Amino acid sequence: MTLPPTKPGKIVTMGEILVDILAVERGRGFHEPLNLKGPFPGGAPAIFIAQVARLGHPAGIIAGVGDDDFGWLNIERLKRGGVDVSAIRVHDDQVTATAFVRYREDGERDFLFNLKLSAAGRTELDAPARALLAECGHFHIMGSSLFSFHLIDEVKKAVEIVKANGATVSFDPNIRKEMLNIAEMRAGLEFMLQYCDIFLPSGPELLIPTEARTEEEAIAELLALGISCIVVKRAARGASYYDRARSIDLPGYEVTEADPTGAGDCFGAAFIASLRRGMPVEECVRTANAAGALAVSRQGGMEGVSTLAEMQALIAGQISS
């Protein structure tokens, strides 16, 4: 593999912090009163960085929350888990972002978000954020965090700062095709692909930023951009790793699914933290598969983070499904 040398420092992410509020009854949408469960601390970047910290790697997040119970629930949970929360700005004139989630009978989910009009939409590179970036050895961005033109611009600034400092960058697209109709969103995605070292798409997301019709064509096109490695998440089927020299396919682990929220975030966190620890690539992918499997076995995004010992136990077959 041809990744740049590992720069000492924290793994840092930037983006939305929110609470998940889950419907107990299955169905479509939120058109009638129903029972709700939560709030659960969450947001893709927050889940990612909580898993990084749970694995013992120094970690920090740049984000915004409201001065309310939902915001402090997240701050306290992240801080207790070992995450540097110094760059989480608490806004006294904004509310913390929320995601109401309902499950359909086929397992698909319906979401009702408040992101743009929340404190998450005000995330910016203020002085504490820039101080955290100065300690960054690896920077991770989620496509879900590119939900406004303001956020895209702030993320671009952050990427340019960390790359200039010698840090590596990973990108999990986590983005819908419909969003690419927005010119700025397409530009944001193209920018991230030009700067990222590690690309972490889920299944069909591999094709979205390319002109390719097959996975093989897409992989060749993306590696030609200068991306060092691609890890394709395939849910219960495991994951595939690609770089210029080789490819690796590893199966997933059977577990009883409780909630898929955060599985991809935990996968990415485990892969990157393991890679920075110097583990062989195959072992990094195997550990990431275990992290994703453990995440879906627990309800609530941040509830799904697990320890390295738990991942290793699952890999060794010591945890039954």
C-alpha cells in the first residue's frame, strides 16, 4: 500500500452532532402519534469519533450543539469516552440537531432531520477548531456533513490546513445521488476525492463520483485520482479492500440486528485506527468488519461502539449470534 507516512497526532473529524429519537412501532413516516424511544447521542461524525476513542486512539471533533439537554448529553458522552470536545461550540441561540427515525417492515428507514436550522449548521473553524486541527494526524469527513454550502466551505478550509501540515485524510461519502444535483455538493464531493487518501464508500456509492459502469472501472478511475486505498463496505457481506497492488475480500460476521445506525461509522473508525496502529491491512479490514457487526447488534448509534477486545472476541468466534 502507498499511504503517506503516518503523522503523529489525533484523529479529528468535523460535522454534525445530533440526537436520534427512534419510533417503537414500524411503519412509514410520522403522520400519526406513536411511541418514541430516546434520545440517543449520535450523528455520523460523533459516532465515528466515539469509536476511535473507544479503541484508545487520541481523538477530537469539531462541531456545534445547542445549550440544551440534547447538546450536553452528547458532550458529556463524548468527553466520558475520551474524545477531545474542546472544539464543540455551544450555541445559546440554536438548538441541537435531531433525527427522528422510523423503521419500515422491510427494514428500511424513514428520517425526519433538523440539521440546517440547528447548531450543527453553524459549525465553523473558530479558534478552538483551528487549535485542534494543529494536533491532527488524520482527518475524517462524512458526506452527511456536507449538507450546506457553508459546511462545504468550512470543510474545504479544514482539509487544506491538515494536508498542508502533513496529515492524511479519509472520506466516507454517505451521500445520496439526488444531492449531487446541487452543483456545490458535486463540487464538494469532487474536492474531497482530490484530497483524500482513504475512500470508504458503501456498496453502490463507489460508482457515484465516477463515469464507470462497473466496480472494476470505478476502482481504477478513483485510484488514478491519487487515492491511496479504497475500502468498500458491503454490510453483512463484509468488505473489500483495494490499492494499486492488491485487493482483499473478507466476509462479515453474523449477528442479530437491532439497529443499523452507525455501523458504517464504527467500521471506518476501526479501520483507520487499526491502520494507524500499524496493523496489517487484512487485519484492519477484519477488525472493521467486527466493529460494524457489533454496532448493528445494539440500538442507538453511539451505543454501538465497542472495544478492541470485543471485536477480537467476535473474530475468534467467542461471541455467539
